[in-house]
Amino acid sequence: MNRLPDAASLRSLQGQAREWARVLKLPFRQQRWRGHAGDFTGTGVGSSLDFQDHRVYLPGDDPRQINWQAYARTGTYTMKLYREEVRPLVDLIVDVSGSMFAYPAKQQRTLELLAYAAEASLQTGATLRCFAVRGSGHRFLETEMLLAGRWPQEIETLSASMDPPAIGRLPLRAGALRLFISDLLYAGEPDALLGSLSQRNGRGILLVPFAAEEAHPDWDGNYEFDDAETPQLQEHRIEPDLLNRYRQAYTRHFQLWQTAAARHGVALARVSAEADFIPALRAEGMPAGAVEAA
């Protein structure tokens, strides 16, 4: 893992993310929410200006919601029902395995996605929880710590792991928008992880940073590869046939994830580490429904 920026640099990045979140927003309006009072459409009945239905008055009902015009016509008390306004829930999860920080550009894009996701959540008044995960381990990151750039020390005690992040172990909230930032570079079937993002009426979004060095490598000859998850070096000679097989396997890997994500109703957007942030996020984020224009 490359050395993470200091707190001052992360706070500066958070300021940039505030501007990005005014251009591209998370798709909160595509889902009905349960939660505290806020600005988004809920699944219950509340006191907004959005009329929903009416029913017969029952003892204990708020008399302010009686439809007095209907009473004047029919002599029967009926209640006006309005759509509840709620504050959405966001469970933000960031994969902090070594491959997320294997290249400087990819590390930067990972940090940018984390900062953006936090700002895009908070700007809409969402109730935000954030977790860092690595294999079977995880750490809860307080929102104040995240915004202050003091979260890197919280992940230092997480052990290196080749295992997929154990999302199912996290205390994810029912009905939350579950936003997972990960490069998805681990073996195994994706269904267990994707199921955790979509269970209990949750809506899953995957933001997947990737670097050109891993997606479109031009290796040729003898190399010492640094394993991102362990301190080991591995020597390989890369011939054109081996490079071609790698590229094909890489493409199949993400095709598998795309197919599985569609099956689970999870939006998956790969985000290039080389392009500017807004164009990179918009390229797949908008078609996939992971973000929307402000």
C-alpha cells in the first residue's frame, strides 16, 4: 500500500468532493425510504404537501388532517393522508485491501470516491454510516473522523487478506442505500457479496476504481510483481500469449460481476483512475443508475 495522504490533504480533498456532489448526486429519488424526518418520499404516511389518499376518521387521529370540505358535503369525517417525508439511510463501505492502493492514480481515485460518496450523502441530509473492510475484518469510521481526514489510522490494524470483504458481517441497516467502493479484484462468486448489498430492502451501488496498468497492461519480458496483499515478490516472464490470456481473464471477471449485479438489482459502475473525476464517474455511473445529474 502506498502511504496515504495526511489529514490536511484529505480535508482538502473533502472540499473538492463537496463541489463534485453538486454536479452528480446519488440516486436517492429512485427509492422509497424509511427513516427520520427529511426531504425524500417515504413508505409511510406523514405531513408533507404531497397528497396520497384519504380514509375514515378514527378516534385518536389528528383533527388537523380532517377533510372539512368532504364533511360539509357528506357529514362524514374523513382524513387526508399525505406521503411521509423521510431522511434516507446510507451505509458507505470502502474496501481497503492492498490492491485498492496498488497504483498512485488508483489510490487517489479510491480516496476521491470515498470523499464524494460521503459528501453526496450528507448534502441530501442522509443518515450516514461508514465502514472500512479488508477480508473478514472491518472498522467503523465515524463521520466526523472521515470528514476530518483522521480515518487512515483506524485501518492500520486490519490484517492483510486475500479473501473477499465479508460484507455480510457488517450491521447494515434495513432499507438503506448500500454504497460499496471496491475494485472487486478477488476470487470467488460474487453472489454472496451482492446479496448482502441488496437484502432487507436495501439498494446496492458498486463504485469500482480501476487503473490502466491493471486493465490494459503492456507487459513484455521479465518482471518482478509485487503482491498487493502480501509483501512477497513474484518473478514472471510475460510472453504475448500470457498477456493475452490475462486480458481475457480480466474482461471475463468483470463481465461475471456485471451479470451478477444485474441479477441482484445492484448498480455497478467502473470508474477510471486516469480520467478527471466527474467524466470518469459519469461515464458508467449514469447509465448504470449509480449517480444522476443534479
